Amino acid sequence: MPLQLFRKSLQWQGYDLKKAHQVLATALKWTHEDRLRQRDLMVKHHLKTNAFYNTHVQEKNVPWEALPILTKADLQQPLHQRLSKGYSTKNVFKGKTSGSSGHPFSFAKDKFCHALTWAAFDHAYQQHGIDLDRSLEARFYGIPSSGLPRFKEQLKDFVGNRHRFSIFNMSDGVLKGYLDRFRESEYHYINGYTSSIVLFAKYCQQQDVVLKEICPSLKVCIVTSEMLFEDDRTLLESVLGIPVINEYGSSETGLIAIQNADGDFTLNNSTLFIEVVDDQNQPVPDGTVGKILITDLFNKAHPFIRYEIGDLGSISTQNGFQVLMQLQGRTSDIARLPNGKVIPGLTFYYVTKSVMSESNNVIEFIIIQKKALVFEVQYVALQELTALEKEKIAKAMATYADASIEIVFTRMERLDRSKRDKLKQFMSDIS
């Protein structure tokens, strides 16, 4: 029987989750005008109380579109220098970004804002039948190897009613142990990095196992932190035997978007103001891909106003909701070619994946631009790619890039993940 510590632990630490749910209930009913009003109040607050933000806003009475865009590089300075009056590093929630964008930094939220962040997750998960106090989570994440950081994560797992499946080593022997844990436990949902759950699902498929059949308590699988491709969704739903919910968020802003029961990738407009701009930082029409900007509507301790999260995507309105139509990966994950082409890195991944999907041989792979015209495909597979498969991939990539590109294939036992265990589908070594 779960101890139901999640909500209590937040209350004990000074995070008023009860009040946060009350405020969230009101924010969920906001009109667009209500959100604009709250957005403008947050700007006024930081112009009045935050010296750091004032150094970036030269003209105080400019329209919204003329306000500066805050980048991750702007935030790479001591945290205490970025806090608003009345806040210190001792009376706020502090966190760190993963650094997957190349610009890691620390951040802060006032305690009520952090409570609202959790309330938004709590509300979203309840729409899928998940109770953060009572539902047992199978969590596919990394964990520090030792010491206090490891103890803290284990304590969070205990309080959060979750069992962690570490993804540092996902060899067949380890995955067999994971599968046995599902036979023995009553997990209600799976949550974690997309690529690691896909890897586990492929192992289940090899064992001719539908996970829901050996763990009937499972309700949903929530994937986050990495791209979810449609063929991977199809695989997951078939092998896991449960619906797959795509989630998009960040440590510094919380929940940005999550699929609802109808499959719409709805934006979290209750605690965030989300917009998309072009390369000149001008708003784009609905459905047009651009840079995603986030404004936290409640964080009084630290300004996240027109904050460039580092991802490319598009927004549209469907069934009365603002939805995330496309999410195309990080703005930094692009390939620059000598012929002048600038190509989103995921283009190469899509093309290569379409060829590799013709067989069940390749388990996972990444693409790395090593030089201007040299791309390496690192892959994990049951067997070496055939000469014909390599030729097909090379031709497909050349079609989208440059006829003179060179493709190097490297078969590996395991792909190297970042410190936070995310798998970046494309990387460039070109500065």
C-alpha cells in the first residue's frame, strides 16, 4: 500500500500544493486575454524587482514583441545575481539544467511557483488515470553512481512512489531482470526517456512478451525528454499493450505540453505563455516552425520571460486548444554544408531511420557530423549492416544534403548517452 507521501512531502517543505491546485483550477479557465494580463504583470514585476532583467531591457515601455529574448547563455552567471528582490538562494527552489544544449545553468523558482509546477503535472497525469501519490511508477531514468546525489534520488523515488530502472546499462541480461520485475510488481505506469523505453520494448518483442499481459495493472506509458517517432509509438503500443502519452517539458519551466485523452498535444497555457518566432525573433503564423519561447507566468524569483528553450516547433489551434503540431529537436542540432545548405539534423535521422526500418536488425542509432562532408552513423544491431543497406542510406542522405558527402558506419555494443542519459539523435562536431 503506497504511503501517499508525494503531496505531504511538498507541504512539509513549504510548497503549498493545496493552494497551487486552487490557483491552477482558475488558470485552467483563463481566456487568452487573462493570460496576456498575467504575462504583462510578470514583466512589470521583474522590471520593478530584478536588476538582472533590467540590464537586458533597455526600453521599458516597448510592446511585447520588442522585449528581449533571454537565451541560455544569458543565464550562465551566478544565480544570486539573477534573483529578484526579496529572494535569496536560501528561500527558493533551486535546480540545474541538463546542459544538453551546451549551455548548462542553475535556476530558481519561488516556492509557490514550484508548487504550481507540480500541480500542473499532477493535473495532467490525473487526466490519464495516474495519481502521483497512489500510482506506482516504473521509471526509466539514470541515477548517480554513489554518494549523496544517489541517496537524494533514491529518497525522491521513495517519496514519489516509483521504482527506478537505471538506463546506464541496458544489456540483455539487465533487461531480463527488468522484465522479471514487471512480472513480480503491480506497476501502474511507465515513465522515462523515449529511447530507453523503446530499447526495453524491443527486448520484450524478442521475448514474444506483451508487457500488459504479464503486468495487468499497467495503464499508460509516458515518454519524455527525447523525440517520439510514429513507428516507435506503434512499436511501444503494440509491445507494451498500453497507450503511449508524449510529454514535453524542461527542468527550468516544468510541463510545456502533454497529449490529452484525444491525442492532442496540448500546451500548458495555465502556468506558461508559449510562442514561436522566426530567426529574426518575429512571431510566425500558426503551423509555421520556429524557435519556441517560454514565459513563466508565476515565477517571481527568477525571470523566464521570452526565454528561448532551445527547441524548434510549431503551434496551432485544434478542438479549441492550442496544440504543439511539430517538435523538431534543438535549434543547435543542425548540419551546415559547404554548399550553403543548413539542414535540421533530424532530417538525416528521419531518412536513415526509414531505410533501417525495413529490417528489424538495427536496435538504435545516432548520426554525427564529424567534418563538413563526413557523417558517422553509430548503430547497435544484431548483425553488421550489409553493403546494400549502407549504400541505400548513403544515397538517401546524399539526396537531402550533398552528393559528395561521405558516410562512415560504426557498429557499437552500446551508444554513449549524455550525463543525463538522453540520446541525441543527431550531433555535430562542427563548431
